[in-house]
Amino acid sequence: MIDVHELSKRYGRVLAVDSISFHAAEREILGFLGPNGAGKTTTMRILTGFTPPTSGSAHVAGFDVFTESLEMRRHVGYLPENVPLYRDMTVRGYVDYIAQLHRIPQRRQRVDEVLEWVGMAERHRTLIRHLSKGMRQRVGLAQALVHDPDVLILDEPTIGLDPHQVQDVRALIQDLGRSRTVLLSTHILSEAEQMCDRILIIDRGRVIASGTPAELQAQLHSGGRLFVRVRARGTPDDIIRLLRAADGVQRVEAHRDGYLVYARPGVDARPALAAAIVGHGADLLELRPWALTLEEIFLEITTRLDDPAARAR
């Protein structure tokens, strides 16, 4: 539903988006993850027809975003980071106004359905100026959904919300992803991990990694990581030396009340670790896989880009 090829955007000397390419499938929630200023919002503005690209191409819902912009917009719902709401209109009046712009048949029925869907039916007569940030975000989602788009593009949809509002909006977006393609930008790592089927990591205008969290983890540590807790005589350094001596172990780090063991690519180090610990007369209290968090993945990838020695490893 979204196809991007070698897309770039330059503002004078600043290259905001640098030859990025990616694809989002039907009924997929694709997370666009990166720090502030990475190029996420610029890319989304190009994909929704608000900003022309400098070079490259993009198709959304089968339409070219530059040459078929009007047709494309009929199939896309867009929630910008700062929702442009008319504060002196009621909730229903505003969503109905957007429905009129889209020339939606039976629009009153459709407006009622969408307000019910986003949980704003009971506040339909409230002036938008009297709504909380979370409720205004729901109205923004309603205007993006009222024309029943095939693709939703959401720019930082939970920014500024309290924890309860964040939970509600996340649940709504996950529900929307069952019936349409969602491109979701965020700089909150845990949010992308919880909500998205697949993740693109963007930094300084470039896509630097993509895949599911499990695939990103495998790209970084094909040998895997293990968490080990040991009861033994000696110092922590003694235990690290013991674990590091086991076959298949690449490196060992102290972590909380145990140790993180990094295995060599393609090696299952568990049997050798267990044998080394028991053979030393120590007690093996815990031995289990330890998954990378999305935060660790992001930090390691961006660190590698900044460190030539790390890139070579």
C-alpha cells in the first residue's frame, strides 16, 4: 500500500531525507522510529501530498504522491503531530465538516460511526476548545478516518498524552491496523515495540535498519545472548573469567544480579556454560535467553554508524 523508492528532500543545504526506500503492506502497522529531527515528519508530509520531494518516487494506495495527489488523498487519512482543529466548532460539527469536504454519502451516519469508534460519541456537542489533549487527539483520528481511507499516516499520535490516554490511543491504532495499512512515526521506543508489526529505524534522513524487533535483534547478535546467575566462591571478575572460558562464548558482562553472555554467531553456548559452571563446583541458578530491547537495538545501530571501528566488527 506504500511504496517509496530513493526518496529525498532538500531544504537549501540541508538534506532532510536522504534517498530512503521502504514498503508497507496491506493491513500492516509500520513503525517509523527515530530521534527528533531524523526526517520522519518530512517523509510523512511527502507521502500525504503536503510537500513535494526533491527526487525519488512514492506511491500510496497505488497512486503517485506527486502526479496523482488528489486521487491519493481520497485514500489516505493523515493525523499530523499538531492536529489542525477548529477550536470554536463542536466535535460533531468539525468531523461533519471534514466529511462534507470528502463528499461522503450518508455522511451523518458515517460521522456517528466514527465518533463512536474513537470514543467521542458522548462528547459530540462539546466545543473542541474545551477538550483535553487526549480528546483532541481522538477528534484528529476521527477526521482522518471519516472517509474510510485505505492508509493511515499518523505522526507522533501519542505525544503529550497522559498514560491512560496513551493506552487508549494505542489500543485504537492496533484495532485500526486490522483493516488498513498504518504508518506510524514515533521517537518512543517502547511504543514502537508494542504497537508495530515491523519497524524502520531512521536517523539523519536515512533508513539505517528495518524488520521486526526479532529480526533486528538477529541482525545484531546472530549468536544470541544468555542471562546467567551463578552462586560461586570468588569475585565477579573470577566468575566472568569462568564464563568467558566456555566454548562458544564471545564476551561476558555483569548485569544486575547475574551476567550477560554473548555467544558466537551460530553457536548454542548453553551446554558448554552449564558444564563449565558445574565443573567448577559452582551452583547454576539461572540460564535463559536474553532478548535485546528495541532501545538497545536502536542505540547499538546508531553507535555503529558513528564509530568506524564498531562498523568493522
